[in-house]
Amino acid sequence: MTVPSRLISPCPTPFSDHIVDTVEGVDIPIRVFPGPSTQDAKLGKKPWLFWIHGGGWVGGKHLIPNSWIYPAFHALPLGLHIICVSYRFIPQVTLPQIYSDLVRSFQWCLTNLTSILGPDSIDVGRYVIGGDSAGGQLSSYCALALDGHFLPRPLINLNIYGSVDLADPHLSTPFDKPLPFNTPLKILQAAARDSDARNAKVTCPWVWELPPQMDQSTLQDFWGSEYTPTKEDEVRMDLNTHYVRTGTRIKALFGFCDQDEAEKSSISTNTNEWDELVKSWSPLHCLKNRKKKKKKADGPMDYPPTVIMHGDDDTIVPIQQSIEFADQLEELGVAVKRIWCKGGGHCFEQAIGGPEDEGWDEYIVPCIEFVKKYI
């Protein structure tokens, strides 16, 4: 891709903000972008999109989806209602707690979307689930519908360069990378050890959304929110880089905030028990386990048709994860649309905002057509 790395435009309107629940003193917000069917009863009931943002499980925002999501799925003929959900971030919570936040938001949607959007506007039982990066891991895990959650099952899963294999050594390999805001190591180590869920955050601007790269006025216009960045946001972005430099992000996902805690834990990060834990939250390995149990006479596995989009020059999440995920799904009889971007890095599609942009016809249109086929 030769286009810029991201597109910044005002937050689409209209939308409405709600609080799903308050967990240990922390509000779990959600943003609802009504589809065009709310303005024209003749369009009938439309499905909806349950969108989960990325951000390494440590930052990001639910306030606006990736640049191409709204023009691709809100526009007719799809006309989907777009629901952007939030979740608490590590290290204050673990991956199972993040998943529980998504379950809460999904149940809230089933209970409340009809009254918010109108009974003649939404078919609450028909939805697409999707996310990018960490959100792709989460959407692909949610689509498994384990423990009776996320039922009815989604019609389609959109896995946008998601980290579907948390056991991949690449994700736990230290890489030298400069700290964007030069937070002292002592402060970062203290931040990494903060496991108090009462201190959890659900919103944090990414590095490129913070001063000096973006001023507050542009951020507020972009997010459609009166958010004011703080020093804490800078520390959290440096904490994200700290995880890269130390290779400890996956450990933090499961509550190991530093090596001392890992050594004290009953589950050592060097044991088979640790390996099984990490794989149990990896959609790729969950599929492999199902493949072992599945009999040929069973027919296709009950997993939604899936779009997998990835750049082959992604240094954050290797494209091999997506290739193996697609292979496993197809072996289990699940329809898959592979969308690979030659030369594309992590977040390559965030520079695509509409049909006039480079990459729309090549990467976004195939995704739209796949959704039209299976929705």
C-alpha cells in the first residue's frame, strides 16, 4: 500500500452513547450508530454489526470504528446498524475479564437495541461480529459461542489481522522499540504491576492521536467526544511499547504483571499448563481441538462464514496466523474469504475511507460482497 497509514475524518452522525454496566466501579460504555433503516420504515428490519476495536488489549477506543467500516456497512444496500463496544484494558484486568465485558455488551444489545432503534428497524437476532487486531482475536473467539455465550450465533465473523494464536512465539519475543513519551522505567514497571480492576480504563488514545501528533480539537472532532488527553494516556502508550520491548504482553493478558508474579504463581509460564491456558484463548487452537473431535459425517462446523483480512508485511501479527486460521476453517467446512494485501503492514486498511480511496476495490469491496452473500 502506498497510501497514508491512516485516515482521520469527523465521527459519523447520528449516534447515541450508553452505559452497558458498571463493573468494580468502572463504566462499560457502548456507542450505537443507527442504520439508515431507522429513517425509512420501508427498508424493513436490518441486521447489525457488533464491532470490537483493537489496541493490543491495552488501549484504543470504541467511539469510532475503523475508517472503512461505516461507509462499507452502514450504506445501503446493507444498511447495518453499527454497534461499537468497549472493554477494560490490561494490566488491571485479564483476558477472561475482557471477554466477560463483551458478553455483557452483547446481552445488553439483545435486550436494548430494539427499543433504541425501533422494532421495525432492527432484526436483533441477526448480526455480524468483527474486530481488528486484538479485536479480531476477540471477535473470532466470541464467534466460537463457548459456554452458551453469543447465541444466537453471528451470521459472519470479520477477522481483521486478528491475533488468533496467542501461543505464537513472535508475540512474546522482545523487540527494541523507542518509547514515544520517554516515561521512566520505574513508572512503567509500577504501571505494569497495577492489577487493581478499580483502576481499569476503557478508552485511551493511540500515540498518533495524542499531542503533538494530534491536537485536542481534532481528536474531539474525530471521536465525536469531549475527551481530554492526560499524562496517564502517555504512560499507557509507553506501557504498550514496554510490553513490546520486554515480550510480556501475553503474560499480562493472563495476570502475570511481571516476572516475580509469574514465579510466585501456581501456573508457571514455562509449563504445559501455561501452554494449554494460552491456547484455550486462541481461536486457531480452539479450531484445531474441534477438528480432532469432529467426525467427517458431522458436516460443516457451526462457525460463521469468515472474512480474514491481513497484510503480508505485518510485523505486529504475522500473516501466517491468518493463513493457518483460514486453513483450519476451510478444513472444517466453513466458508472463508481471504483478503491479503501485498506489502501491507499492520492497520493497512485504516487509510481506506471510501470508494474514492486506493485499496477500496481491491480490499473492501470483496469484504462487502462476502457479507452480502451470507447475511
